Amino acid sequence: MRVRDRLSLVAMLAVLAACSAFENEDDSQVATDCSIAGQKQFVLDAMRDVYFWHTLLPANVNPAQFANPEELLAYLVSFQPLDLYSFITSFEEDSQFFGAGQYQGFGFSYRFVAPDDPRLTRVFASSPAAQAGFARGQRILTLNGRSIADIQTAEGIDALLAQSTVEFTLRDPDNSEFAVSVTQDVVTIDPLPQWRVIDTPGGSVGYVEFAAFVGTADPVFDSIFASFRQAGISDLILDMRYNGGGLISTTELLGDFLGGSVANGLVFSRTLFNSNNSGANRTSLFQQLFNSLTLSRLIVIATESTASAAELVTNSMEPHVEVTIVGDTTFGKPVGQVGIEFCGKILRATAFESVNSLGEGGYYDGLPADCAAPDDLSTPVGDDADPNMVTALDYLANGACPVSAIPGLTKTEHTGNPDRKSRRGPPWLEFADAY
């Protein structure tokens, strides 16, 4: 049986997550002083206790020097350049995103394909962006009438997109242009936008696009893998090119469907805390479910937006089945956070690292692609003409990367924003580039 012990840390009780996403239980230490001074002291005490790199924190910190707990946290994490992940958000936003898969925003993701050329990578269905005519592959020409070059030189595109209403000028792939004003609203993410069984000369192959490790994915997994199991799927393409992570419970559940049959009772992952909390270290074991696949080969489609829980699943499956990464090197987040509630807020402090059954982790530079392929914005995700799909199916058919897809023989397109490794914030902004 999988080890799912309640995690008891000195400062709080929480359930782990692999990204900046967690399921919370009751806090064992409540912040009784919710003045600004009290909140700052609470954050400092919690960080000294649970922070994974707590030994790097300065011995003498005067909370009075900082205007609020967010400013104090920014100072504390500045002593560990690897930590792009610790943040404070409201309890409401936190619960909304990881429980219901919702966030306040426009409903699109983008990336730069050139310094002044941001393109839409995905648009969430029924979002304000979708209703305004946004579509994958469109180029953002101006925001509020200003050029992208001007915005990047000044406050940056991410700062501008924090505004509640923005006027966008977009260019379609056919070079037609249109301008539209869009106001942020609640965006609901479909964590599993598509899945299907692909008939190939070598047999049936399963394909599933997985967008986010949020709780709404859990009940959908069983029907998806039931159809895969009925089709006798042993080769699966798991498309996580924009998946920035999420709940560890959802991560482990996916692991059960992927590896529960071939690795039942074996180690899926190990979670390791700092020296203050080594007693909370835990091991997660594969558990066979009725619709677990008898998996032989797993293809993971990835980009630099593939992070955290998506990387954890990939790394944890490596010792048990043949795993091949198609696309680009992943983001590089082998650590996760715990959630500490205080005064209507949540402190997401980086508190643990995750390793697989062989003790392998520490992939801060990302998991490298085995078969390089560009994320072609002119084709829909998962389309037959999608270079990632072409490469994945070619690999499954021939047991090797196409010559043009061997890393080093071709230069893949950079799929991240130029400043993505310098930004800090909630995962719905940081990893998925979702606005």
C-alpha cells in the first residue's frame, strides 16, 4: 500500500505537492497575531523551520526592515538563487486554482519566438481570451497601444499583463490583424483537453494531453485509462509540453495508472526534507489500480514549460519503463513546497526535494530531450502534423529518434520566455505562463 502518512512538521500539518501546489490540512500552529509585524515574524519562523535551504538564511534578520511578509520572503529567498518558487498568495486564490483548476486572468499562454515576438501557445476554452478571438499561433503586436520592444525595455510584458483590462493587437498567421480589449475573469483550466487511441502498423498507441496537475483531473483519469486498457495500450504518448505541475496526490495517481501494473509495490518517489524535518521524509509506492496500464514505453512530450510534477512523473517512471522525452529540455524543478496557512494567506515555502527509486533528482537544468522537436505553433497540439507527434510515433515505430531529431544535429526552438528563470510568483503565472 502506498505510504500516505500525514506529514507532521514543527510549524504545521500539510500534504505535499510537487509544484507550488498542495492539498492543505489543518494548520497545527495558527498565527494568532495577524498584524503586519506578526505576519512577518510568522513567515520568518516558518522559513527557519521548513525551508529546504534553511542553513543559507542569515542568522540575524530584523523583520521591521521590511514593509510586509512578501518583501521579507523575497529577501530570504535571495540567498538561494535556485529558489524561484517560494511565494505568498491568498488562501482563496490558492484553493481556487488547485482545487477547482481556476484562476483570475485572460486565459492564454504565450512564449517569445524572437526577442520582440511573443506568440500565443494555447488559449483556454470559454476564457475571456477565447471569447475575444485569441488562438494558438497568433502574434501579440501591441499591448495598450505600446510595442512589445517598448514594454520589455520598461516594466516588462508580465507586469503589464497584471492589469485587469488590456487592449491587445494581434496578428493572425495569414497576416491579418485585429485589436480587442479584454478584461480578466475566472478562467477554468481543462486539465485533460484531449486523448485518443492511435492505430499504427505496430499496434495501438495511446495519446493524452495533460495540461495541469489539478484536482479536477483525478476523476477523469479512470475513464481515460479504461479506454486505453480496453485497447490493449502498452505504448503511451503523454503530452505535457505546457504542464507546470500541481498536486502531488494527482501526480501519484497518474503514476499508479502508468506504472501500477508493472511496478506494483515498488518505489515511485521519495520526498526528502531539510535536517529539521527529516522525520517527515516519505516514500510513495506504486499501487495497482483496476485500469492501470501494462506499460512498456512512455513518450513524454516536453518543452521548457514542462515543470515540477510533470518532471517528477517523468523521472519517477524512468527506472520502471522505457521513457523517452520528445521536444525540448524541461524547466528544471526537482523541489516542491509545503503550504502554510496564516491570516488568510498561504506561504508556499520550498521545503523538499523529490528523487526516484534510484535516488536520482537534482535536475535544476531540466531533463534533456532524447529526441529534439520544435513546438510548431502553426499546428494544433497533438495534430497528425505536429512535429512532436511525428517524432514520437517515428520513435515508437523504429525504436530510435529520426536523424533530424537527434539532439546536437538540430537546433530546437527556444520555448521559454527570456526572463522566465528570473521571475517568482504563483505557478499559474510562473510555470505555465498562463495569463
